[in-house]
Amino acid sequence: MGKVELTQKMPPTEELRGRTLGRILIKMGVLTRDKVHECLKIQGQRQGKVQIGQIFLELGLVEEGQLRMALAAQRGMEYMSLDGIDIPAEVVDKVPAQMAKTYHIVPIEYKQEQNELIVALDNPENFRATDDLSTLMGFKVTARITDTEALEKTLAKYYETQQDDNINELIDEIQGDTFLAEFE
């Protein structure tokens, strides 16, 4: 799905955390109360077997990016645009390329005094990424939500060349080991 333009004003995350998805989308100015009630009736007809967000999407009432933003807000995560962002090399280095690509995250900022790493991800359901980063790397991880297209571009911008360098270093190491083995 395309990039979400933030034409609606995003209310403060504290006002949205824990609210129902419909209520959040109303506060965002994306849906009306009537549309939400209409979708709740449809959900009721399906015996609640379909998530309300799926119904909003099916009826074309919200874009996937808007839904993702609302889900993030519901969990207390803020939306962040990655357009024109410049991430310092020492922050990028906090997360190895393989890990960033596997978990589909980009480190944005590191606060040394709190040992806090702020990362951008495109899926609010991606708890595993933040949990694993905390466990494996020892950071307090704060997640922000962004759109998929921007995340992909940022991953490519900061990690494509790094991975190539890592592969070249690995090849050099293996060749060095082969050389040493022959020497012995």
C-alpha cells in the first residue's frame, strides 16, 4: 500500500492508548461515528469472526497505513515519518544489518543515559522485534510506527552497503583462515 499522507491531525498518543479502534479513527478524523456503527453491525453479523479493522479496509473506509497508525496509537506507539531523516552512523551501528532486515526495523535514535534505542517499524504487531532487541542487545526499546515504503527505503539506504562490507570482511576472514591453514 502507498504512503500515508497525514492530512488528519494525529491526537496525542496518550489520548488514544487503549481506546477502541473505531474511536481512534474517529478522533483521527478518518471515520464518522455512523460509519463505525455500520461496521460494528457487519462485524456482529459475522459473529465477531472478523476484526473490525478488516471490515474498515474491505469497505474502503480506511487505507492500510491509516489503520496501522490507529493500531499503533491503540498500543501507545507514535507515528513517525522517515522522510528526510538523517540517522547517525553510531545509531545505525547499534543494530546489525541482518537483524534490522530480519525484524524489519530501523534504529532512529539512541539515548545513552537511559540505554534506550528508538526504532521505527511498520507493523504494530511486531512485538517480537522489540522484545528480542531488548533481550539480545540489552536496550530499553521504544518503537515508533512508520509506513512500509519509507521503512524499506531507509533499510536500503542505511544497510545495503553495510551488508556488502560485512560479506567482504567475512570473505577476507575465510581467505585469511585458508591461508593460515596452508601455512601450518
